[in-house]
Amino acid sequence: AHVGADLKEFRPDPSLAANIKEKYGITGQLVIYVGQLHGGQYAELFIKAASIIIKENKWNVHFMIVGDGYRLEELKRLALELEVGKSFIFAGFILHEKVPAYINAADICVACFEDNDITRCKSPLKIAEYLASGKAIVASNVGEVRSMVGGVGVLTIPGNVDSLAGGIKILLDNKALRDGLGEFARLRAEKEYNWSVTAENILRAY
């Protein structure tokens, strides 16, 4: 009974992207992280990886965190310390109905974790929604994430900032790969990671 996405709500729809990019003045590529900013999300790994990429000054790229939580101010301070500047955006709390537009605006979607007892048991909803939106995904190779993303995205070493940055850079450099992985991601959501499949599995068990 894994998590799933609403395939009608979360779907590839480029028409949703324009308003988001215009709102934040994004002209190049966008790498996004969606999630509640509490202790089990590890968004600091995303900020540190973004810092590595931004300082290489090779790509026209913005990074965005969509979400709120008690660690938001701490993460903003980290971003200031790492001098990620105008290339990093904290979108804050977004109504769930508006999240599909933000994901559609992204070129790459990230789900990064450490390897611990919590993450080995996680079945991250954001990954199901990334899959359904047909996005290229970079995620940590831990727990259920391996089954969700393996073969349709880039898996990186849990908790390893250099590995995470490297996975993102691979996709920044290769639009054809991003597009291809996005198509496979949507197919995986249609086949497995949607609520209809989960409901059928539960009913079959009963």
C-alpha cells in the first residue's frame, strides 16, 4: 500500500509553468525541492548541493524550495552562509492544489535523504507526484526510493552532497536525458505509483 499520486492533478502540463517562471523571474533551468521543512526532510543537503553548482558558474540555473516548517529560518540562514544569492528561491507554503504548477515549472526535481532508520521506512509522496508530473528526478538511493526512482531517474548516495550535486549536473547538461527520464517517470506512475493501484492492492488484501 505505497503512496501514489492523483494522475489527473499531477500530469505533464507545460502551460502551467509559464506563470511560475514569470513570477520568480526565472529565465534558465529550474531545480526544485518540494517538502515540509522539518527534521526528516534533509533540505540542507539540497542547499549545499545547489551551492556547489552555483559556484561553478557554468549553468543558467535557479534552485527552489517549495514548503514551510519549523526549519525554514535555519535553512535560509544556511543559504546566506553559503552565498547562494539570487539563484536560490524559498517559495514558502504553497497550497497543495498549486503544487502541480511548481513541479511543471521545474526541469529537475530533487528528493534527497540521509540513510537512517526513518528514511529506510519512507515512501515519499513528493516522488510519486514528481513521477506523475513526468519530471527528471534526482533522489537518494535509500529505502522505498530505490524502487520508485530506479531506472527512471538518477539515484545518488544518501547524505552525500557531492553525489547529489553530481546527479543534478548530469541532468543539467543533458536535456534529451531529462526528457527521456520524464517520459519513463510518467509511465511508472501510470503503472504503479497512483492511488488507484494502491486502493486495488488494499481491496485485494481484504
